[in-house]
Amino acid sequence: MLRNPFGIALVVYYLFMAIVGMLVPDDILKSYAWAREFSDFMAGIVPQIDQVTALNIKPDVNRFYFSVLWAGSPVLLVIVCLMLLDGKQRRFATMWTTPFAKMIWPMFFGLITVVAFLKVNWLADPQIRLSIFSFGTPLGRALLAQVFVLGPIFFGPGVLIWIAGWITGYIPRNIERSRNV
């Protein structure tokens, strides 16, 4: 992954958002009207933000942080898609040459991950220590809470591109080509 420029961009994006998560002040929504308006705007687009706020673990910080994460998600989506399509250029990249029967379960898992991470209340409970650490501490928010946005953005395009690869016949042609080599 670190030999691929898009993999490096993914790591840089993650680390940048981790730093943002660690630096968000506790009173961000009370002190800055623009932050409150921005968070409300993003929550109107992404229901997950209200679900994170409803956990009532540092609600102001998490509301703003998840708003920033989702505002940055188009950049992440472009990086992930470019990384997947760059893998398409490599002749023996796994996703593009693996038979349907072997890839259906990872892709099914990816689809379930997308749905599960979009519904925070399925995976997070304010009484569980992991949830308290993930949403209540700067380090946990920086390292773990990001997964609730990274999961759908990372797996969603993979599932869609994989399905498109089978529908268009690109993946079956690659499987046939790899058998003939």
C-alpha cells in the first residue's frame, strides 16, 4: 500500500483527520457560531452525525468532528477510487482477477460494513468502555471514531466497482487471461 501513491495519500488523509480529531476543543459549538452552523448543515445531509450526537459522549466535539470527517469524505472517496482503479492497471491485482465465488464473501462483508458503520447506534453504546474511549477521548476519537466514516467510504466504492467489473465482463476476462498466462 505504501508503494502506491494513492495508498500514501490515504495514510496522510487518515493522519491529518486524526490530528483534527485530537485538536477539536470541547466547547467548539458553543464558542463558534460558524462551527454550529456547519455541523447542523452537515447533519442535515448525513444522518450519522445526529446518531453520534445522540450517544451523548462529548456530543459537541463529536458532532463537529464527524461533520469535518464527512465534509472531507469526497476527497477520501476520490483517493479510494483512484487506488482501486490503479489496482486495475496492475495485471494480477486480486480484486480484478479473483473468481466470483472467492470474492463474494469479502464483498458481502464490505456491504454489511457499509450499512453497519452508517448506523452508529448498531455498533456503539454509551455504556461500553470502547465507545467511551472512541468518542470520549481525543486519542480514541482520532484513531477509532474515524472508522465510522472510513468504513463506508472505503468499502462502498470497492463493492460497486467490483459489481460493475462483473456486469461489464472486465473481471471474467481478466480471470480468463490470468489462466492463459
